[in-house]
Amino acid sequence: METPEYLAALPKHRIFALSSEELSQWSEQQDTTRRGYNDEDALSKAPQSCMSIYNGHLLVAVGSCVRTVSLIELKNAWLTALENGEISSCDLGESDDEKEEDSDAWVDRVPYKVFDTPDITERICSLAISPNNRMLACVCRSSIYVIELPRAGIWRDANDKIQARTYKIGAFHHTNGSPKLAKVEWHPLSAKGCHLCVLTQDAIVRLYNVGQDINNPEQTFDFKYATGEKSRYLGGHSYGLSSECDQAVSFCFGKGDDKWGEMALYCLMQNGDVYGVCPFIPDHSVLPVAHFDNLSAFVGAQLHLLQDKASQTGYKDLLNTFSAQADWLMKAYDSVENNASAFEENSDSTADDTDRPRVIQIVGASRLLKHKLVRQGPFLLQPAPADLGYGDLAANDMCCVRNEVANIILLAYQNGQVDVCIETEPLEAKWLLKANALPTPSVEDPASLPVLNVYETVNLGFKERSVGYLGQPLRLVPDAVYGDTIYVIHAGGVNCIFMQDWLDELASYQAGDEEKNISNFFLKQTRSRVSSIVDTNPISENGHDSILGFCVFNDLYLSYSLIILTSTYECAAFELTLRSNTGAAELNEQLRATGQDDNSADYICMLTQPAFTVPESLDNNQGVPRRPKIVSKLPNQPASKEGLKMDEASLQYIASVVETFRNEIKDIHNAGSLIKKRVNMQQQELRRQVSKLRELQETISNTIEPEIHDVLDSRYSMAQENHQELRLRADRVLRQILEVYQPSLTDREKESFKELDRYKTQVLGDGGLKLRADQLLSQIKILQEKRQSNDTVKVEGASNRKERVRRSLWDTSLADVPEPKSNVPKAKMSRKQIQGLQKGLSEELKLLEDTKQALQSLQERLSLMNV
């Protein structure tokens, strides 16, 4: 697998280097952790995920600090070094230390920064970015802190430390003496992306609204009890859980765009029992409008269907359940109607993004019904999962992934067993409708329990003697692009499970209408492919290094990549490959189209159908390496130059590697035979095409003059020379675009745009200042015309009076001559009224000038923000 140069240099960055103080703390931590592996509390002492990705920045937790480095700046520095000739492609594969130091000198020019968080004094075990990319959850052993991430501009302007606010979550519930944390994750349906879901080992899940109250949870549910809390009607005892196996280890949110799946919450106990509760969503949550409409239509149809069967036995409870669901949906819709401003705000935020579905905001989701939620389960696993026969069968983690075929729930166990389950019956919303009724099905009656269909049990190849694998619990991480790919993180390294083969077959079987297709699918038993990506120490039995951080991301500029960090702060980075959108069916259609008309004079291809596919032994598995990368060394220490120490463990490892290579060589030989047959066929087809092209070339040479050939050759050589420059230029242009483009606006910018829209409405809207100013100007014009007419009348009247006086002096008979009547009407407004109107007009003009100055000032501020 070929790794990009900037990712290959990432392990040498100073962000993974430890100071002397940090190195001593790391040594003490390793000794404590290894001693704790033999304790009963070992599962809570292993780190989970101390690495995350935020807008092209890599976040790494080292002790109680959070470091960050920009991967975009790292790639930009690599491009600059490549343009300046500091590195070349020939230097990348050499093993000479001096050349490696010279070629990697550009890495030191990209600094890392540290968040200034003095409130965090404990070792950070896990990092989690909120859905809105504004908050970072730092999970310690028994405490939770949330860092308010600053804007991108502050990140760029900061020198060594980034100032950020820090909040402690649930100070009363999560302390040193409280139950230890099992899992912390942000709720995906939160309207503001600020709801943090926390599960402790005492099986209590708490949902915090970080934006409103950081001390008290918004919702709480206890999975030890059937109603989420001790019930005064049921005596307060639990159902299905004993005192020995009431420890929770993980949870996951449901998936799906239909029914209630997306509102469900699943909880995994240490004994392997799976429980669920639905709906468990924040009080301010968002749902796609199409999802809400489909769910309402489904519940309405079921309710209408059950109303005719309400008198029959067994349908009354089901009718009550669907009636409660319909009531909840109706009140949820009323909450949307009563909070139209929130709905409009959500709609406006997604108006510019046509790819994002239109959503509605549900307010007070947990208070819509007075009834209590019901714990559903334990789920019945059918058929029973296979037992590997060794190791500890304690459950570690669970995850739910969604793809086009079905919802898949995976359960991971300490001995390296992963159960792959198909969710055939999505979880339904249920409440305790009667106070004196048992709300959960009886465990003794399997028919009343919800079911998870176990498709297969994946064996990761752990051995009972491998004590090192028993130290760190398994963790499941879904892929960032494909829903059929799952990564399994454990103390010995990282494995990848590919479920694409059998999911594609299931999709093809589901296309048919006959039920026997599904039965044939299960009889075929196509298994998932398992690949090992990283092995921390394959030789030693007890010296495995745990995985400290893992993140997989897909970015336009940084590509589809995977970064792994071990407990020795050794980093391994890979670039994964995206799948081709052209499937076998499309290739077969193309081959079929070439030979549809045998009587036509067109060229007919002799390649047979179906289209050739790469043999499984040669498949690249989305860029995942076929052999795991061995990563194991002490932090701040170079790799050992003494060579491999030959002992019994080393010889056994070499023997296993040689045996694996022999099997792979055999598979490659078989694949080579298939490819050879295909190559022979393609060579024959190539000869036919070459002969056909020769005929075309002769035709062209007889038609086109020789001078044109020279012109075409020169143009081809110029295009070939410019090709290399265009590749680097494309990266530079993409880098410039990313520097000026900001996908989301800040709160201040949103407020500025809202203020600008308000000014626009006041000036240009109906009844706005512009319309009023036009009306006033028209009135001023009319008044000016009237004033000119009045002045003309006054002048004419004065001249007539003077003429009469002059004539009266000469002729007294003219003294009684009346004044001539004017056809111009006299003014109806007094001077005082005209002065008042002029004063009002001057005030309106002043208001227009002030508004114009405010708009100009706002425009200058927006230009300074580079919006």
C-alpha cells in the first residue's frame, strides 16, 4: 500500500514527543496499568480514544493536556518543500538516516499548539467532538470536562497556547468516589449539538444539556430497573439483571430513517445482555421532516388496523401502545407548532444546503407524555452465537451501523469474539401505561422477548495464553464512509471487518419476492473478511502495547485516511482507497451493448461476460494493508539497531509468518492462473483491436498531410510536459480555496447577516423607508408646484393693484374696477402647516442618512471578516 508523503512524515512530528516529566508520568502510568490488568477493575483503566479530528486539525491528548496540529498546514508544508526541492520522490523509499533527517526537516516547521485548560488535572482517556464541532468532551477516569472550541481564526492567530473555556460536567455525579464511566458520546439528534450522553458502570445513563445545565442531567434512565428507576408499585426490584451482572459496559444509538430506530438507545451489560429504551432523545431534538411524516403515517395505519381487532385477545395491549405512540407524535407536532421560531431557525440554517434534509425541532420530548419509559429486553440472540471455547466472554463494546440493506448491531467480547447481528425487528416506543402492570416481557418466555438475528461470529484470533490481549477492552469504530466496514481496536493492534460481500448478496436476495431467497442466503453463509492493520508486538506474549488513539476521516483535501496511535506514542498513518462506483452489472451491460446487433458493421468485442473481477487474494481491501504493520517502541527512543533477538517466541513468530506467506503465495499462484487466462483472451482482443487501429491509421495517414502529424506530436509532448505541473497546481489551487472558504458562519456573523436582513426589510420592504421616502418626495414636488403657483398669483395680484392705483390717480372712475379672478386655486395649507411638513420631511431625510451610514459601517465590518 502506497502512503502519501505527508502522512508518512506524521509519525515524526513533535506532537507525539514527550518531555522528561511526561515520560516519567507515562512510565508510572504503564506500570500501574499493567498491574491493574490482573485486577477486577482492569476494564476501566485502559485508555479508549485519545485522538480525534476537528476541521482538518489532529487532536491528541497527552496526560491532562490536549495538543493539536493542522494536517492542512502539514500538507501545505510538504507541497512547499516539494516545490523548493527539499524533498523528492526518490528520498522517500531510502533507509539512510541522514537523508531521512534532511528530507523530513520540513516537518519541524509545522508547530503544534496546546489548549490552555488548567482546570483539567487528571489524565484524559478519551476525546469526543460534538456534532456541531464547537465542543470537545475530555473523558477522564471518573470525571468529564468539556472544552469550548474557539473559532478557526483564533486557532491560526494563537502562538503556542490556545485560550479556551473549560467546564466540568456532572460534578456531583462523576467524582473519584462515584461509579466509573463506561462510555461518553454526543447525542446525534440534539438540536444545538450540545447534549452529552454518559453511561456509568452502574447501568445509569444520563443526558446532559451542556448549553443550559452542566451539573444536573436533563434525563436519567437506570437500566437495572424495568422503568428506569425504582418503582413504588413494583417493589423496586429489578427484572432480568442479577447483582453479579448488573455492570454496564457500553451503549449505542439506533440508526435508520424509518420507524423509531433513530430514537432508540441500546445498552450492553458485561454478561452480554442487550437492553433498549425508546424514545430516548433530547428535549430539544431535530428529526427530518420526511422521517417524522413517515413515522406518523405508519403509526396511524397500525392504529387504524388494530381498532377493528381491539376486542380480540392479545390486541388490547398492542392497541394501547400504538395509541400512546400516536399521542406522543401529536404532542410532538404541537410542540413544533408552538415553537415556530425554533422551526424557522432550523429551516433557515439548512436552506442553503440542498443536500441536507429539511428538519423539524421537537421541544420537550421527554415531557410530552406523563408515562415512564419502559426498558425493553434482554434481546434474544437467535441462533445462539458460537462459543470460541477460550478466554473471558465478558462483553466490551457494541455499535450500530446503517447501510442500504439493513441495520447491523455488533457485539465485541474480551476473548476476541465479535457477534454480527441483523436488526430484523426495530425497537418500538413503549411506556408504562399501567402502574400495577409488569412492563417488561418475561425472561422465561422467549417468544415475548425482542430478537436480534445473529448472522455470524467473527473470531479475531486471540489466544488464551496471550495475556496482553486481556488488558484492554475491545472497542468498535465504524468507518467514516462505508457502513459495511468496522474497525476493532484491542491491546494487540487493530483489525478490520469487511461485511460488503454478504451485504451485497443480501441486497440482491431482498430484490426478489420469494421468501426462499432469504433462506438461500442464510444457507450460503458468506462470511465477512477480516484483516489485521496494526500489530503492536507480535512476538512477545505479555508485552503488547495498547492502542491509545484511532481516527478515520474523509476530507476533500486530506483524502480518505486512517491514523492509529499506540500507548508508546508511535503513530501509524494510512491512506485508504475509495471504492469504484462502476459495478459488475454496469460492466456487463457495457459488454452486452457491444454485441447486441450481430448483423451490424460495428466492431464486436470478444471478451466474455461477466466482467472480470480481481481475485479475492489480490483485493486491496480499501487500501488496508494485507500484512499488519508492526508498531512497537518506547516513546522518544529510536528503533533498535541490534536486530531481532532469536529466542523461542521469535522463532515461533517467524515460522507463523513464513507459513502465512506460503499460503498467500499459493493463493497468488491460483489467482495468477486465472489472470493468465484472462490476459490471453485480452491479448487476442488486443491483436484484433491493433489490426483495426492499423487500418484506421492507414486511412488517416492517407487523408491527413504530414505537417499535421508533426503538429499533433508537438502538442502531445507539450501536454505531457504540462501534466506534472498541473498536478501540483491543482493542489495549490485547492489549498487557496480552502484558505478562503469557510463552510460555516460564526454566531457573530449570523447575527450580522440577520441585522443586515432587518435593515434591508426596513428600507426596501413593504412600508419601508424607501417607499415612504418616495411618497414624501412626491408630496414635496406637489407642494413645490403649489408654492410656485401661489407665488405667481401673488405677483400678478400685486401688479394689478399697482396698475389700479396708478390709473385711479388719473381716472377716478377706475377706482371701482374689481380685481380679475384667477383660474389657479388658492392654497389650502397655512404657513404653519407647511413649516410642520417641512420639519417632518427633514427628520425623515435625517433618518435615511443615519440608516445609510449604518449600512455602510456594517458593510465595512463584513468586509473585514472576509465574508
